[in-house]
Amino acid sequence: MDRLQAGKHGFSMEAAIRTIVMLAAAVVIITVCSKSSPLYPLNDWDDPNCFFTVGKSLASGRVLYRDIYEQKGPLLYFMHTAAVFISDRSFFGVYLIEAAAAFLFLIFSRRTFSLFCGDKAWYALLPMAALVYTSLAFCGGDSAEELCLPLLSYSLYVLLSCAKHHRSIQAGEGFFFGLGAGIVLWVKYTILGFYIGMFLVLAAIYFRRRELRRMLILFITALTGAAAASLPVIWYFLRTDAFADLWQVYFYDNIFLYKTDAVGIPVLSQLWNLLIGMGSFAAYNTVGFLCLTAAVCFMLRQKKRTMKFAFLLTASSTFFFVFAGGRAFAYYSLIMSVFAPVGVAAVYTVGSEKCSKLRIKKAVPGLSSVISLALLCALCRNTYLIFTPRESLPQFRFERIISQMENPTLLNYGFLDGGFYTVSGIVPQCRFFCRLNIPLSEMYAEQDAYVSQGRVDFIVTKDEKPEWERYECIDECHYTYWSNPCTYYLYRLRQSDVPGG
């Protein structure tokens, strides 16, 4: 009895240690790698600033899509609205969300890894995590892909666990599958390829086993979960009477405007898009690409056909829906990191034999931690900005000038959100608060109208110094955005154009 209690106590202590290490690793990784971290003066990546500006606009009562235009899903902006209430002029709230997402990703990745290599070798995931978050696909932190990783990693673990142990999906697991799919739908629906592949796998398995009743229960519970995720969205757009704007911006514009101008035979064009996506994946998330390659080879050698089928179809579907549209921005491939733990299991299976022969197995956990920390410091491309004085950044330099006016207004003209709304705390008046990567004539016209009519007090431009009748350039600041030198210009409404001036 004493031995049994000691065994139980030892197991719980070991599990607690694993959890603490995973939490510490997540916090350290996000603190070093994400520009949302307090170590950085500002997350200067334009995408997070877009999200944050929209979140701030929603917090001030603006209606999403109707009063403020951005193309991602509403739940992503709701998360950033919550972050605004934590800190409305910094990314500290976003930093907390990122750390929580990284922790959950590591927890579920460890469980997936343990399906193949057991619980004792969990430390092998630490270098993987360091390499995922230092990849070029991570960019500056706070992407939709990053925040969706824990949802997909949970579902992948449950799917592979059920396939391995020949068990059915439980009702609670089906609910969380649907909940994850619903959240992804309202964050960035191209990531839904993962869930499409996963549900195709489950449908095929249940059909083969002739368990139609279980399949029906699964899809009912999954739909219930998806409905739960959709309730905040439905409630919001019912309350604001903005369903037409939701459809127009999030669905129609993304599907029909936000795409490449590929021509030729549709099938060949699609194949070309996927090849471009494959190249982008290999270039921007190299470790994820190598891990997926190793995982595919590893799974092809598995004796259990169900596991093999589940993994390959889910991975293929995820890749297809991410890159089939023809665009391949660096951060797109980050979501493919969900499959990396299986690749690590493949590498560990081979490497552990050599470690055993070299008799260094006991030193591996500590060595793994040291290597992971070294990788963070050596490979993260964002660290150049750590501890940079705020006054050297154009956002803070211009804010000192802008804040001298009472209740100033601002327009980020002709380029993606540069963080000037974030630092100044200004909520934009213009629906098209910045120039997005979408060929929408209305966006150009509205920004130009604001300039020609003198409707804002200040305007910021990037690498362009236009001559405007109503505005004068009062400051400029040179800056290196990652490795790209650029110049920002601050314009102020001429005194003669100020009402009562």
C-alpha cells in the first residue's frame, strides 16, 4: 500500500513538474519572441496593430465592419477588445493571451508526442517549441494562426488517441471539437481545413465500422459546440443590426477580392498556388516543414491504418485550405506547426537509441532546456528591438506632438496600421483607418476624401511625402522595420483650415 501511494504521489509530482516547466517555457518563449512582450517598446508589426485598433474601436462603441473595416473574424477582434480593457495603449493584454495560448499548445503537443514516445520524454518538445516561435512564420507575435494553435493541437491529440486505442469520440470531446471549429470559423475560416479533414476522417471511420448512431451523436455534439462558439457573434450582430456588413466584409470581400489574379486552367492554377504555398511553408517555417516531412514518413510506417489515415488526411486538408487561395504570407504556415510534435516523435524514436548507447539519457532534460534557451536568443529575429528606447520610435515621437492638442484626430494614410493609433490612444474616425491589402476602391476614395476635406487633425504617411493643400509636414522619422529602412511623415492640418482658426 505504501508503495502504491508513493507511486501515485510520484506520478502527480512528476505531472506537476511537467506542467510548471511547460508554463515557464511558454512565458519565456513569448516574452523573448513576441513583440507584444513588456521587453519591447511596441509590437510594430502592422497586423496586431490593426487588430488592436479595431478592438479599441469596438470598446468605444463603434460597430465592427460597418464603422471600422478589417477582414479577419469577429472573435479575433473581441479578444483584442478584452486586451484593450487590460491596457489600452500597450500590448500587455495581448501578451497575456499569447502566453496562455503557447502554454496550451505545449500541453496538448506533449500529449500528442506521448502517444508515440511516452510521458518520460516530454522535454524533447522544448527545442521544438523554441524553433516554432523563432520561425519567420511567427513574425512579431499575435497572429490569428498563433492564437488558434491550441485549439487544433487539442483536436489532433484526441483524434490520434482515439485512432490509436480504437475508441470512439466521447460526447464531451465532440463538443470541444465543434467549439474549436466554431472559434476558428469566426477567427479565420481558412484554418477550418483542419476540422474539415478531421470530420471526414471520423465520418469514414464510423461508416466503415457501421456505427451510424455514434456518428450522429458526434455530429450533434460538435454542432452544439459550434453553436456555443457562434452565440457571441450572433448576439453582437443582432444587437447592432450589422449582419449585412458581416457577410460583405468577412465573407464576400475575403472570398472574391482578397485573392490572387491567377489565370489559366483552374486546376493548374490551383496546383501552382499549392506549390507556392509549399515553398512559403519551407522558407518561413522551415522546422515545421521538416517536422511535417518527418511525421509523414513516420506515419506511413505505422502499422495502424486508422492513425495513418487520420493524420495524413487532416494534414493534407489543413495545407490545402490555407494555401489554395493563392496567397502565401509568411505567417500563414505557422498553423502547420500543429503537426510538429509527431515529427519530433519520429526524430526522438531514432535519436533515443543513440542517446541510450552514449549513456547520456539522464543529462538530456537539462541539455534540452539549455539548447532551447540558446535557440531563442540566437534565432529570434525580433530581439533587435528589445529594450529599444521608446523615444527612438516614430510612434512615440509623433505621439508627443499629437498629444499637445486636446482631443486630436488621426489618419494612418496609405499603409497598414503602423501603431500610431495604439500609442496615441486615438480611436479612428475613418472607417478605413489604414490601407489594407485588398483592392477596394472605396477604401482609397474615403481616405482621400478625409485628406481633401481636412477632416482630421493629423495624418501619418510612410515613405511618401505628398504635397497637400490643407496639411503641412511638421516632422519625419527614419526607422528600420525589421531589416527594411523606411521614413514616416507627420502632417498637421494648417491653421487656416482649422474651424475658428
